[in-house]
Amino acid sequence: MNSNKFFELAKENGINDCELVYTKNNSLSISLFHREISNYSISNSSKLEARGIFNNKAGFCSTENIDSSSFNYLINGIKETAKLIETNEEPIIFKGSEKYYKKNVFSKALEAWDVNDILAKLHKLEDKLRDCDPRVSEVTVDFSKDETETVFKNSFGLNLKQKNNSFLVVASLVMKVDEEVKDDYSFVLSSNPDDFNIDLLVEQVKEKVSAKFNGKTIKNGKYKTVLKRNVVSSFIKAICDSLSAEEIQKHSSHLEGKLHQKVFSSKLTVKDLPLNKNLFFKYFDDEGVATYNKTLIKNGVIETYLYNLTTAKKDNTVSTGNASGRGSRIGISFLNLFVSNGKSSLNDLFNKIKNGVYITSIQGLHAGLNSNSGDFSLQAEGFLIEDGKITSPLTLITVSGNLFKLFNEIIAVGNDSETSFSAVTSPSIAFKNIMVSAS
């Protein structure tokens, strides 16, 4: 790809400042069902995306048809979309940061992982799932492997490149006892093939499904609560979405005007660590700004909002390297969230609340959470905690409350961190109370 030719052609067409992003993705997807391969697909795709300033407006165009005519197509697209922009915001093409903290996170072992070995492990996993318990009625095994390469260039000479790869294995199990049917899943998300531990996956999902039988109802009321790490991750993601400077400037965030104020429990610290060497490592954002590790919430105090170039200019500050998405209008997002661990094991958390509930999953967060006020009402699954121990599973429950109040009433933070699909690493947390009612 001769990017210099693109920039020369753009300049000839009155587009002096512009950027060109090339993305290449290779993926493998495999599913097993009833000991047969129900899906086997290989996908190889490439995309060119271009953004530029024409008549002081930002235009954008993309194409997956990469050939000799692509540059002309992109330039014409920039010009046409720029004409449609009605905002008076001054568009910005970033010249480049002083320093970038590049690391090699690409796994050669994953790249070299033989597909026959993958298939053999998947079949073995399915067999062990089927044989793990006589109550098993259905089993599904899903595998995906993705490799993404991104090249970011602009007319100021900025030239950035990153290559990532990862795999995901999901083991799903359905058990049936008389008319009672329960299901759940466990997963492995990694870039190291050695992390695919078949026996551990089987034991995890078997334990999760087995524990759901013979559920009990619960009286409506407020209960001391332990939220499992995946539930904490979902809530923390929602909180950090409210730290977007775009939401602050639109007056649609509950956290507006709360910078450097204590809003949450002193036991809560949240960091955005894009330079940590894990699956979500990213050393430049979607505007080409260098990323850096930062504390968002320290001991309950909001340390910073998240900025892209446009919102930073409005507040007379600098981008935090959190630009997200491509197009004429670029959004804001965290990159790699970490909730700081506490010192308590999961059993310690149960002992601290003595009697209450353990919430293991929630549903409908997008519909059931008011992102501005923080009020939520969500369907959930969980267990009763009695005398510091998990006893009975709970059936058909709803949890409700206020997100910002909830995270100001933390009893203790666990040390059992896990990384979710949505780039949030979090432990389980015990809270003073949450409203639980029968659905």
C-alpha cells in the first residue's frame, strides 16, 4: 500500500490534512455439536479507512475493495461526507505524540497452533463435557481465533503499527433433572495455547450448572451482597462510561462536576492500563494519540475524565488517549480497565457479610440501567448466603438500586480478579445492601 501516493492525491484534491488506516483481520471459527463440526469457517478481511479535512470539515470514507481505484474512491468519499457536516467544531488531524510505548504482544505460539491439534482438543473437551455428569442433556463447544493488524498513517508522517492475536474457547453445558433444566458456560480467553486446560474448563462449567438445581425463592428486601467479579465488571464499565468527557460536556453524566471529589467508597480504585501487556494492550488510540496508564478513580476520588482530541480542546486540556471508533465523529472509551484487588478471598467476603446473597450474573444492563441517574433494575441469578456459606440457589430474582450509591457502600474487595470479554479486569466485591425481589 503506497500511502504516500494517497496523501499526494488527497492534497491535489484540496485535502491537506488526512489519515489512512489499514486493518487486516484473519479469523478461524469452529463449533461442535453432537460430536460433529457444526461450523468451520475461515475469514480473511482487509479494510482501508480514510479521514481528512476538506473546506474545514472532517470527511470520512472506508472500503473493503482494495485495488488501484481505492484511493480515488476514498478521497471522493471524504469530500462528499465533509459537505454533509453541519457542526462548527474544528476538525483535528493529530500530528503525533512525542513518544509511543510500543510492545510486542503478538503470540507466535498462537499463530503456529496447528488446526488439527485445536480440533483434537475441542473433540476431547466435548467428550469430557458429555461424560462429566449423568444429568447432562446438551453440550456445545465454540472456538475462535483472531489475528488483527492495524497500520495508522497520516499526512504529517505519523506511521504506527500494531499486531494482536487471541483465542476464545467457550464450553456450554445443559443439565436436566425431571422437568428442571439449567445451563451455563465457562471460557478461556488468552493468547497462550497452553492456557487451554480441558479438565479445568469441564470442572468449572459442571460446578456452575450443578449448583443451580433446587432453587428457592427469597423474600423481597434489602440484603448484604457479594457481586461476582463478572457482575462487578459490568457495573464498573457503566461507571467508567460516565467518565467520558463527551457525556460530561453534553450534561448527560451523573459525574459532571465531580472531578477530584470523593464519589465512591475509599475501597474502590479503578485504572485504565492500556500499556499493560495483556490481550487488550494498545499503544495508540483511534486518533493516533499515544496511550498511557492512568488512574480514573483513586480511593473513591475521581482523578480524571476521559478525552479525545475534540473534547480535550473544548476543556483546554490534552487528550487522554481514549479516542474510540473511526468516522467523521470519533467517540471516547476506556481501553483496558483494572479494578484494584483487595485482600479478601471469595470465602472471606462471604464470611464478612454472614447472611445475604451472592449475585453471579445479571441480564439486560443496557435496558435496565439509567446511565445518567445510575438507577438500575435487572434480572439476576445467584445464591443465598447463610452463616458465611453459599447454601441455596435463588430462582427468578431481580436486583435493583442505584449504581453510584452501591459503589459508595463497599464492605470489602476480593482478590479473585478475572478479565472479561469487555476489557475489564475485576475481583468480586461485598456491598452493604442491594434490593432483591422475586421476578
